[in-house]
Amino acid sequence: MSDRAPREDGPTEVVETDSGELVERLSAGTATLLLAWLIGIGALSTLLGAWAYVWVVSGQRLGLGALFGGFGIYTAVAGSAGPCVLWLAGRAQGHTLGWFLATSAKIALVMVGIVLAFLLLILLVMGGRIPVAGGLAAAGVMVAVALVLSVIWGVATWAADRWIARARVEA
């Protein structure tokens, strides 16, 4: 084997496509581990962020019923999307930690923008009004929490990317 050849028992495998082209892809074990890692990081960090957000904005702490009920499940599913999208955007391209941090911040801000646009629509349609200063402050807190979460997502995804890059070639 050459100095930079893929390992036969590594995290990737070479497979043939329908057109006969050989491509390298993640092995089933690596893909499963990576998905569990990204979903876990995204879901748990977002649940923690939602808990902190509700506590800061309303002064109430969410209980186990909220975190393991509908609110928690939907929050975890939405949060797990962040690191997964980040992985798909930057996988195996040799990006730096800075790139992962900047891109994760962009993804988090888009996710917050979607939530805030939805909340604004609800306020306009259901209440016939726009948010007051307190609503703008709550939106600012949401942006701040999302940016903190994006750092966690960026570091976790970059670490997974580097681990796979190091493991797929012989030392």
C-alpha cells in the first residue's frame, strides 16, 4: 500500500457504483457512530439551550415532563439537524475549525430566523400585533443562545471530521 492509501479495515470502504465507478464512502459502523454522535450533540445541546432560554426569558425552569414530552422531543429533533447539516456541508473537504465554527453559526442563525419568522407570523395572524421591546429582547437572547450552541456543534463536527480523516489513511 502507498503512504496515503485507504485502510482496508478503516472507517471508509471503496464500493462500485451502478456505472462501474469506484467511490469511497463511510463504512456502516462509522456512519452509525457518526450519526449517533451528531444527533446526540445537537439534541442534547439544543435541549440545554432551550431550558436555559426559557429560564432566562420567563424565570421558570422546565421540568422533566416538558423536556421528555412533546416540547422536548420536537426541540431535540430540530436541534439534531444543525450538526447533521454542518457535517453534510463540510465533510471530508479538509476545512479548518474556523470554517466549521463560522458555518455552524450561519446554520444556527438560519434556524433561529425560521423560528422567529414563524413566531412573528403567529403574533400577526392570531394576535394582530407585532412584538414589543420584550419580544425583541427575547429574540436577542435566542440569537445569543444559538451562537453558543453553534460553537458546540462546530467543534463536535470538526472533531468527527478530523477523526475520520486521520483514521482513513495509514500513518
